[in-house]
Amino acid sequence: MSRAQAIANAQQHFDSGKFQETLARRIAIPTESQNPERQPILASYLETEMRPAFEAMGFACQILTHPKAKAPFLFAQRLEDPSLPTVFGYGHGDVIRGLDPEWKDALSPWTLTASEGRWYGRGIADNKGQHSVNMEALRTVLETRGKLGFNAKYLIEMGEETGSPGLRELCENNKDLFKADLLLASDGPRLGIERPTVFLGSRGSMNFDLTIEARKGGHHSGNWGGLISNPGIQLAHAIASIVSPTGQIRIPEWVPEKLPASVRRALADCEVDGGTDGPEIEPWWGEAGLSPAERVFGWCSFEVLAYKTGNPETPVNAIPPRAWARCQLRFVVGIDPDDILPALRRHLDRQGFPMVKAEPNREGKFQATRIDPEDPWVQWAVASIAQTSSKKPAVLPNLGGSLPNDIFTDILGLRTVWVPHSYPGCSQHAPNEHLPPAILREGLSIMTGLYWDMGAGKTPKQA
């Protein structure tokens, strides 16, 4: 049997409707990890859906737990020969809240619905559709070849949408069990709807609060205006000192010294495209001298996520006693995450804003990670995807958003190659989450080709 036959088998399975049936069954399970009432369902997804699917492919499965995790993990492995390369897969079966009343008429988050060239359902993009594609590709290669030709390990977690509690500790405690040559997984969006994409890490993220507590209670603006400070005005000026009117960060410690040459080369032909539902790019915003792709995938960005002073719902003629803002820094490799808030403190003090308190919030932070775009494993994956799709894949040094990718790179020591099967306009985390089935079909073909090539004896490890 051949590579082409394996891909044809995968496409036939998709076209027959069997993949859609599997995905519909998984989407119907309301695995909302942010909803405490759904806790028993999280474990059920692993036992009723994931374990049988992996065991049917000859994987040995075990449920793993950690005290910090609110839900269990499923670890599955198929070891064919210790001399063969080992690929580590990852996915999450939990989803964001369904937001049932907010979906369009005739749509439900828990029913896979085909409408106007799209498949709708909670988790189709994040992440049930994506790990279902990869699992079906594994099954197709195994069925076509009679063996994988490599060793496969797979971890499914059920708490990603609540910050992956316990995942870091689980990996620290199971380094030998999870040992592999490469992480090959799928999450996040493609660069654009038509272009296959590889990303190699993620930007880091830190959310923090800026607060001014000027005094107790508000005071009449007619009696006290011009005599006492206004925290809303002060905080606005403090924020304006952090970033220019066109979005350029003014704290030197918050931006890299330069864009690495390999990153610039990888992004040279990448065009950011949010599709018909995405916002229009504003070329004047952000770091000058960088392309849009370089700004979102190679640089840092500062955002004000929320701002409050006084009573926005029912304003009164009083100088407010307090102002608050929830802010965020997305950062790339090269930024010291432990110096983000100290650097901000030094900046605010230099600018004359000692009254502004800067504190991290409970959401914590993600570390920035990326592997070299010119790494041999990356080039191997890109060549495989190009052969299957007849398209030049986009290579993103890191995702613009954040993932706990450092768990895999720093704790498990893995090279990380992510192949997303979604697109920026998929309404992930929002009502009406959807995907065009063509993305899933192409993703299934791509992953079948990648897994076939993994077992063909021509991986970088054996070169």
C-alpha cells in the first residue's frame, strides 16, 4: 500500500459521512470545564469516546490524575519498536461554555449542524474537531500500512479551558513515560482559511491590573473640581505613557532587541487574513517598520482589555475615588517574564505615576516559546504538508495567542510542531463556533501524509 492510497482512504472515510458521525457524537457531549456541574461529563468523555477509539488502534490507555487538576487525563501509547521515532500527540476534550441562548436560530452548541457550507457546534474548532482529525489520520495509516511504523503517545486533557491545572505537574512527574522525539499536535487557527499552516510555539501572555485608590468616596465636582486629583485622568495618562498613540510599546524591556533573521525569513510570505468575518488590518497601528505578520507573530503587543472609573452605567457629578484597568502584554521569546511587572514599576515611577499600583491577576501568565523555523523537523513537516496539499505551508515561529507550550518544550524537552485545522474567523469561544468542512477534510489528508511519512524511515532522527 502507498502514501497516496492512505490519503485516498482518509478522504473516502470523510466523504462517506463517517467522520461527521464521529464528530457529531463527540460534540453532543457537553464538556464545559468552566461549569462545575459538568465535572462528571469530563471523565465520561475520556472513558466513552477517547479510550475506545485509542484501544481500537492497539493503544494501551491509562487514566492519570493530579491533585491540582479538576479533571483526569487520558494517556494512550502504542510502542512498536524502541529503535523507531516516537511522536507525542496532544488534544483537549473540554470546551468553553456553550452559551446556548446566544446561538443563531436552529443552531445548538451540542448538535453538529451543517448550514451554508459550514459545520456548527461547540468544540468543532477548539479542540474536538482537531484532535478527531489527528486520531482518524492515525487510524487510517494503521489500517492502510498494517502498522504505524513509529511509536505514538497521546495525551488528552479535560481542563485546558480553565488554564490546564495540573498539566505542568503531570508532565514533570512523568518525563520518562512521555519521552518522545517530537510533539505533533493541532490547536489554534491557520494563518488564513485556504493556507495550511505550521506554528512552532506561542507568544507569552501576562494579564495585570493597574489601579489608583485616591481616597474614600466620591466628591462633588462643583465643590472639589480643580482641587483634588481625578484617578480616571491620572490612569489614562499612565497608560498613555506605556504605549504611543499608534500602539508602539515605550518600555524597552517589553520588546525584543531585534527580530531574528530566521523568524523574518519564515514570515516573509505570510499574510494575515481573518477572512470575511475578520476586522480590517490597520497598517498604521503597532511597531513601525514591521509587516503585519511580523507584528503579531514576531513582536510584542500591549492591550487595555477593560477600564473603569466612576459609575459608567449611571454617571454622577462626582470626582471618582478610584480607577482600574485590566491590561495585557503578549510577548515573544527574548522577553524576561519575571521582569515584566518590575520594568513597568520602574517606568511608572520614572514617568511620575507612583500612585498607580500594578499587580498580576489570578489568570497568571503563559511563557513564550518557539523552536527554530529552520529546524530539520520543521522542514520535514513542511515538505510533507506541501506534498499532500500542493500548497506552500505558512510557517509561523509562534502562534499570536498563547498556549502552555513551554510544558512540552522546557519540561519534556520536545520540539513542537503544531498543524492547526481551524481558521481565524471560526467564532472560537463565541456563539456559533464553526468550521468549513473543507478545512477538516484537508487537515485529515495532511495529517495522514505526516503520519505516513513518520513511519517511512526518513525522519530527521534517522537521516
